[in-house]
Amino acid sequence: MQNSKTYKLYKSGKLWVVGAVAVAGVVVSANTTQVSADTVSNADAQAVKTSDATQNDKQVQLTASSTDTTTDKVTTTDTTKSATVSSTAEKSTVPTTAGTSVTQDQAKDAVDKAQDTVKDDAKTASDAGVDVTTGKTTDVTINDDNASSKTNEVLSDLNKQDQAVKDATAKQQANDKAYQTAITEQTDATKQGQADLDNATSDLDKQVDTSEKAGITVNVEVAQSSSEYKNLSGLEGQDLLDAMAYNINLYKQGIADGVASEKADTETLAKLTAEYQQKQADYAKANADRDEAVEKGQSDLNNATSDLDKQVETSKNAGLDVSVEVSKVSPKYKDLTGFEGQDLLDAMAYNLDLYNKAVASGVASEKADTEALVKLTAEYQKQVADYEAQKAAVDKANADKKAAYEKALEDYMNGTNHTTSMTAQTQTDASSGQYQTFMNATVDQTKGEFTLEHDMNDGVHIIGHGVLKGKVNWKIVSNGDGTETVTISSIELYSYTYTNAYQNQAVNQNINFHVYDNEDNELFSVYHDGNTTFSKTINKTAQINKTFKISPNETSPLTQVLIVDDNWIWNTHGQVSTQIKNTNVTPKTPIYEQDPVKPTAPKATVHHVQVLAPEKGQAPAVPVASVKKVTVADMPNADKPQPQKVEVHYYNIKKTPKVEKTETPKAVETASILPHTNANESHGGVLLSAMAGLASLGLAFGISKKGKKQN
């Protein structure tokens, strides 16, 4: 509720008394600072003096009335109390009387001094800002008889003028001081209030920025705080101070409310931001815990699966029939929809516990499968190893048999196995008796080289031996079926050696030795007596070119290769022949050993375990906040106080030369030296008429007295 304070103007002390002496009477006013004076009588002066005595210590003070019917409670931490100013002026130092029996010179001097004081105070008033108006100077003629009364009347008027000037000065100064005080208090309150509000707004802005950076949507409104300030137009002095104090209190209250509102918004927003950031932190932690658990869980499962897959591959390579199935595990997780903060952390922890247990179970299951598969594989591998060892032994034995058979078969089919023999057949004239002789032949089966030996018999002794050496050249080609084609191509004669053993005692010592080919071509001959050892190199070859096909174990026909004649007492004729036997033997088919029983590959089924990971938590809902920036309406400014107005006028005291003659009293002219106030001059008409009568008597008395003195 709006305060309804009223302010009243109180006066105490002397009342302004303004009178006008005329035939009709004296008019008194109490509400003006206008002063005018003319010549006054002693009676008039006495009347003014008496009035002054009843109104002393005049002052004007502005104070607040306590007649308020309702009072608004303005609650602030720093309530402004209205300053007080006083417009009480010092009492005028201008005397109101000059004393009795003053001379004209003393009277003039007293008035001049009094007017100097008024002029000084008027200047002071003007310097203080009072609008001082100087009226027309009034001429006042004094004489010895009225010097005292006239002076008192003028002094009394100057005293009132001076007091009016001092009052105006005091009020002007009080108004100016009140204005300056009001302006200062208003400025200080506005500066401090705006600083407080700016600080609160700055804190709010910082919090808004912090909150928005945190992701919160903040709506900022501007609220105008409007107080029902008192109108300061035309207010002055204490009224202005009281009204300004009231407005300042309202302003401070508006600032305090605004600061409190913004602080409350700042605190609320800070709390909301902290809560949201905590929710975000909890959300991040929940998901980080989830990601960490899932990453570890997947790693553990992957490692277990990798070990299992390696074993599966090993087992398959070992021959096991291994099938892989996938087992999907879906724990009964809590639905995280709508969970935030600690609730989200708790629910996530619950889900991760289920997940970790499922992973541990899955890892254990895969490890068990791996271990079982390792054991099964090892058992099977031992069976296989035993089988393979037995099989290898059997295979080796059979392979050896097969190889031997194949070798034998190959040798049989492609063999050139043979035996070669040479025979020397002789047709001698003395195959028996005293001159018996012989001839035989041997052959090297590998090289085909032969040695043909014969003896020399003189009838008494064997006197020597002859040796014919050579070589039979043949070629044996397999026909691929065990048969052989044998070609006797040629015969080579190396040498003939005769070795003497005894002296030839025969009469006939004409010994000759001849070698012929099958065509009777002589290849070698030698003549000797038998008594000397000798050796002859032959180096001749004879072509034979005989070809035969012979079957296994078949011998080729005896083929003549040389004809030898050993001629002496008895001639020994012989033929050297050769024959080749096919010694290829048809191999027997081997009897192979039976293979061992091969172990049956076991079948196994293993499981890849897949655990469904828990869902991530939902991000906390972004809060939307509204805050208000408060602006407080400025207080109305005080009007600069109007200058006080006061009018002064001065007197020109004219002295009267002494007059010795006595004059007849004349009717008193209407005096106009009393102050004129424009007040209702009919007020108190009876009293004024009486005062006028007294004044007339006084004047008459004075004139009469003066006349007596001159006589």
C-alpha cells in the first residue's frame, strides 16, 4: 500500500505584524514578507513594540506530519532515513529602539547603522540565491521632538525587514541544502543500487554462460521493476528530503528485490547446472563403465574363442569331425529408459554384473570345450599314431616286397642277365697216347675277354704252353618281356704267348701255330721250335655278327668264333665257340601283409558363446531454464528549488533644524510609513480605531509639549 504522508508547515515565535496608520485606523497582517514604512508616531511605534513582545523566537521548520493513516512497509537491508534541514534563521541584530531622548544625529546614525546591517544581510541573501528586490527609499523627517519615536518606528521596520531577509536566506539555504542532499542521496543510492544490480546481473550472466556451455537452454527475460515513486515536483526543504527518502527506500527495495531475484535465479541455475552436469557425469561414467566392461568382456570372449578356434583347426587337421555352433546369451537386463544420475549408475552396475557373469560363464564354457577337444584330439592322435606306426610298418614291408618284386620284375622284363661260356673243341691226331695234347678256353663273363690255352708235347714231355688272349664282343638287349636279343659282333685277338718248359727232344722241331676266322682268314700265325719263350702282339679283330633271341633260362646255340691250328708232329685242330644263356628268372608275386584297422575319427561339437551387451544409458534430458534480468526504474529527479523572494526598502532620514516659535497644532496627516501587507485591513477595526485615536493624542501631546518647551 502506498504511504500517504502529508507535510505541514509550522510556525513558532514572533508573528509578522504589519500595520498602516491612517485616519481610519491600523491594519495588521501576519503572512507576508513585504515591508513598507513611512513616518510613524510614538503611539504607532509603541503599538508595534507591544505586538513584537507577544511573538518572540520566530522560526519556520519543515517536519513530517505523523498523521499518516496507512504506512507501506519498505523492507530493505539499508533503509534510508530522511535527512533534516532547518530553516530557522538567526534573530536580526537590528535594534527596534534607539532609546529615549536621542538627538537627531543619534537617530540618523542609528538608522544608518541599522540599514547597513540590512544591506549586508540582503547581499548575503542575494549571494545565497534569494531574489532580493529593493524598493523605493522613503524620506523620513525627524526633529528633536519625534527623533526617538520616529527612529524607533524606522528601526522596528528595518528589524522586521532584516528578519525577513534572514528568514528568506535561511529558507533558501535550507532548500538548497535539501536539494543537494536529495540529489547526493539519490545519486549515491542509484550508483550503489546499480552497482549491486550490475554485480548480481554479472554473476547471473556468468552463470547463464556457464550453464549454456554446459548444454542447458536458458531463456533470459528482462523484468522492469516499477515503483510508485512520489512526485517531487515543487517539493522543497524537508518535504523534498522526506519524499526523496521515501523514493530511495522504494528504489533500494526494488534493487534489493532485483538483486535477490537475480541471485535466486543465479543460485537456482547454478544448482540446476550442477545437477545436470552431475547427471551428465553419471551418464558418462555409466557408459564408460559399460564400454570398459563390454570391451573387456568381448576381449575375454574373443580370446577364449580364438583359443577354441585354434584347437578346432588343430583338431580338424588331426582328422576330427568338429562342428561349431553359436550360443547367444541374453541376460535379463534392466531397461535404462528414464534412468538418470545415481539410479542410472545403479541400474548400469546391475546390468554389468549380469553381463560379466554371462561373459565369465561363456569364457568358462569355451575353455571347457577347448580342453575337452584337446583331450579328445590327443586320444585320437595317439590312436592315429599307433595306426600309422603299424600301417607304416606294414606299408614298409609291403613296399619292400613290392619294390623287390618290381625290381625283380623290372630286372626280369628288362634284364640282360646272362652267362657266357667259351669252349675249345679239338680234333687232334693224338688224342691219346704218347703225343696226347689238349686245348681249352675260359672267358670273363663281365668283360668278354677269353684265354685259350694249349700244350706242346714232344712225345716225352710237355715242353711248353701257348696262350692266346682276346676278347669276344657281344651285345645283349632286353626285349622288355624277359627275352634277350644277343648279338655276337666280333672277336679281338690281343696276343699270343709261348712259355718253354723243357727242351724239345723231338727230331721234328718245326712247330707252327695258326688262328683263322670263320671264313678261314688267317688272323695270326707263328713259327718256332718250342725251345724258346716268346710273346707276340696280335691286335686284330674279326667280325662275326651273329644274333639270337633267347628266352629266360634258354641258352643260345654254340657259335664258332675262331679256328685254331697247332701244327707239329701231330697236328691239333680246334674250334673256339661261345654260347650265352639268358639267366633272367620270372619273379614270384609277393604276398602282402594286411593293413591295420584305421581308427574312426570322433565327432565333436563346440560352442562359440556370444553375450548380448547391455544397452547404453540415455543422455539426461537437457533442462530449459528461465531467468530474469531485473531493471529498476529510475527515481524522479528533484526540481531545483525556486529562489526565495524578499523586498527591502530603505529610509532617508532628514533632520529638522531647531525652530524657536510656537506653532498651532495642525491636524495630523495620514501616515503611510507602517508596513503594508495587502492583508485584510478591516480585521480588528475597533482596535485599530482606538490605536489611531491614541496615536492622534500622542502626536498632539508631543506638539503641545514641544510648544511648552519653546516658551
